Amino acid sequence: QVQLVQSGVEVRKPGASVKVSCKASGYTFTDYAIHWVRQAPGQGLEWMGWITPNSGGTKYAQKFQGRVTMTGDASITTGYMELSRLTSDDTAVYYCARGGGGLMYWGRGTLVTVSS
Amino acid sequence: EIVLTQSPGTLSLSPGEGATLSCRASQSVSSNSLAWYQQKPGQAPRLVIYGASSRATGIPDRFSGSGSGTDFTLTISRLEPEDFAVYYCQQYGTSPLTFGGGTKVEI
């Protein structure tokens, strides 16, 4: 069965960077894009961007351009999302999800807390 | 970007009643690439409907989606206790992908 397993809780200081991983299994990793979506406490869902693992092509939401980098390693079927220059507004649960006509499969989320 | 506006913000209903959730787009959604997700506290979203009207795997037939262009609806015919949650619409036909603000279905 399809599974997306994310890395654990992260705590960072303002100005730092964080890198979240998403280990995929149960399907051909290079056949589907990996999307990243975040959710601040008590707020709605916010799409950050996607990566197509077969080509390494990416598309980022304008809001995160210049601050986010999404990568993938097909040899270990893992996607990564790195966010730099963190502020308290980046405190959120970060989800990875598999693309393809709606986001059918999601990771459980990674809580990133930014606090001095 | 396409802005999705969901209404109402909160729907207060009882088990057994029907629910109608609305999602309006600021411009036409390409190829009816509109999805609905259910989210419960502390959980990841769960895909309910994709392509505006196709139920995702494992979703009971009391859930149905309809609409095209800029107006979409999620209908839950008879609410079960496990259906009380927040529902989000999302368009995935045009980049950037965008989500609506959500509708909370509460008892």
C-alpha cells in the first residue's frame, strides 16, 4: 500500500533553515509528483509547491519563491522540502502528499516550531 | 491565482441530516480539476472527491460532488457521526494550486 513517512518534529530559531523528508513506498516514486502543503495552528491548508521526481522539475507558490527548495532522491524514494530564513509565521505542520488528480495520499505531517 | 471561497464557514447539523457545502472560484477551474478533502483534528486531510464529482477510493456513496466552471458543491446525504469535520475544496488545474478556507461541519 502507498505510504508517505515524514521526518519528526523540528524546532528552529528565527533565521534558521529546516529540511523535512518524506519517504515514499508502495508505488513507483518517479511516476507522481510530490506536493508540500502546510497548515499553521488553527488555520487552513496552504499549498507550497511540488517536485516531479523523474525530472527534478519544481513549481513553487510565489509566496515561497527564493526561500523554499524541493528535491527528490529516487534512489531512496524520498522527497525533501527545505525552508530557509524562518520566522514565527512559519510555525506549522508541513505535509507531503502524492500528486495525480487530487492528493490521494498524505504523510502524517511534520510539526515545525520557530521560536527564539 | 484562483481564489476559492467556501460557504458557509460553519454548518451546525445533527446526525441523519443532509449537508450542502459550497465552493466558488474566482475564475473557471480548468477541466473541472476540483477536489474536496475532509480533515479531522490532529489528522492529515483525506481526499473525498476529485474531478469535481468522482469519489475517492473508500469514500461512502453518501458523499457526492457536483458543479463546473466556478461553482462547486459537496453534498453529504445523511450525516454520520464520523462525518463531522472540516472540509476544504482545492483546485489543481492551474498553478498555483489553491485551497478554500474550509467549512466546519459540527454537531
